[in-house]
Amino acid sequence: MTSGSRYLSAVAAIALTGAVSANPHASAQSSPAPPSGRPLMVEDVFTNVQALKGIGVDDFMLTMGIMSAAVGSDCVGCHPSAGTDHVDWALDTPRKRTARRMVQMVTAINRDTFNGRQVVTCWTCHRGRDRPITTPTLDVVYGPPADEVDDVLVPAQGVPSVDQVLNKYLQALGGAANVSRVTSFVATGKSVGYKGFGGGGAVEVAAQAPDKRATHISFPEYPDRGVSVRTYDGRTGWIATPLAVVPKYELAGSERDGARLDAMLAFPAQITQALTGLRVGAPATIADKDVSVVQGNGPNGTLATLYFDDASGLLVRMVRHGRSPIGRVPTQVDYADYRDVGGIKFPFRWTFAWLDGRDHFEFTDVKVNVPIDASTFGEPTIAKKP
């Protein structure tokens, strides 16, 4: 579920840590092979990484997304152009050096004041600005409160139980027995990326129980863009996409945990196997709909929050939070337009959003319990050169 927008934004944030390609003028046309068959680490791909050493490429990209979102940065703001076709990724700048100090500062605050918990992050102060706001405006003081919730929910009083919410969901889908009988699906349709990037894309989402899933997005009108691919085969995952700093890499950290969770949650009967510590939080509202909120713990500190429409019982949103060295990383999927497919209801519209991009899927055909070749979920063929 990737589009080039993810990587264009991530590239912008690379400046903030000082990470640069091993080739100062490298394009998104090649990727180093991982040493000894292990997943790529940030040191295998980039040079001049000083504040974020020792993490996988996937966690590094997530961290870049946090920084980019926090300071509202883009490529031009951090990387000087070296001509019409190249950007001087290797050039160090005052902004990079400042960002390194900020990473060290936040790490020290959390270590010394909060026993190592990630309480203070880039977003705590910046909130989409390159300079933190230091003084409140009176409009904010006397205006309506911001609708913000904590990442980690606490159990609420006077709300339905976890079993009541989940049972209502399964019943709304067509009944627990029918839902449990679905062991695979292939959904095809069109994909529209954020701000039109990748417009006219053709998407296929394939899943096989208990924990395999793949998304392939191709661009028939723009064949030179290649194919964006995200796969998880039950053990590991891959991301491949055109127009990327790293056009293909194996998942090794938080992205892999998130991919596994996405694959398991593709089959609603597995919610209680995919998540532990399930709890119901305070009621919420999404698009004027009252929703029940259920949160659970995934692997390695991953959180998943599920929002169910009180009227229909159907899932309308899933937000998962992964981890990074500088804070939690949100990924959000909104579901709509449920239709009957083989005796169960399936959402024909998905909006997949993350810190560096957003893809909107509109499916036109969904088939359940179909055979899927194992290669669909394996290492993808590298994206074509742009």
C-alpha cells in the first residue's frame, strides 16, 4: 500500500538527520544487497548517519516520516539542488546539525525524566511547524478544545464489553460462522494517491489466512512508474516502489510488525488472536457517527485501535501505532461501502494513510476463498527504473 508520495516526503526528512545516500547523487534506480542475507540496516544504505544508527531501513523511513510531519518540511527546504536532475543529498547543513541535537535532546529528556518512556517527541513541540510555538493565542485559550486523544487508551466505564462489540461486528458482517469460513480473498479496483500522485492506478489486495497479505499498485497510464508493492508472507515482508531513495527493502522492525498485524486483521475472526489486552475506551465520533473504540496490543509494542459504527456494528477505522527511535508512528485505514460478497459484507472503499502519503482504493471486484500463488506474498520484483 505504498505510493511514491511516501518516499518523496521521506526523502525530504532525510536531511533532518544528516542521512545521505552512499552516492551523493544516487537516484532511486538501484539498491544495495543486504550483507549475509540479513535485512538492510540504515548503515548499509546511507552515510553520515549520526543520531539514528543501528536501526533497519524500514524503521529509519518511519522515523523520517515523523520528522517530516513534525516540522512541516519538504525536500527543497533541506536539500539544495545540484542541477535539474540531481539533489546534493550528501551536503551537510545547519538544519541537519540542529536536528541531530534535537534528537539527542529528546532522548535525554525521556531518559532522565520519564525513565526512558517516549513521552516527549518532535511532535510535542513542533506540530507541523519548523519553529515551536511558545505562546498560546487567546483564540486557542477561549476556543473549543482540540479533539485529541491519547495513543494508549484506558478502559472506560459504562460502555459495552469487548465481546459485545466484537460479536456485534461479526454478526453485522454475516455471522461468526460465515466470517470464519473465509480463508482468502482477492480485491481489485483503482487506486488514487494523495494529491493525484499515482492517479489512475490499478490495485490488487490479496490475503490468505492466517497471516499473509500483499498489495500491488500498477499504473497502466504511466508504465514507466513501475509497480508499488507491499508484501508479507507470514514471516517477513518487503516494500518496493518507484521514485524511492531505496527502491526495495526487507522489513525488519516496526513495519514488519505492522504488516503482520494488517495481514491477521484482514480476517475479522482473528482479532482476538492478533491482539492482546483488548479494552474498550471512551465513545468517540467519526464523520458524525457514534463509534465504539476497542484497542489492543500487537507485537513488540505495536498498538491497534478499532472504531466500530454503533448503528451498523461495522468497522469504519483502524489506527495502528508502530515504534521508532523518536516516537510512535501512526497508520490509519478507513473502511466504507460494505457490500455482500459470498455471504459476508466486505468494504469496497479503503483509505490507507500514513505520515508520508495516502492511497484511496475503490474496489470493483472481490473474490473470496480463491487460490493465491505463494509468490504473491514473497519478495517483489524490484520496481522499474523511472
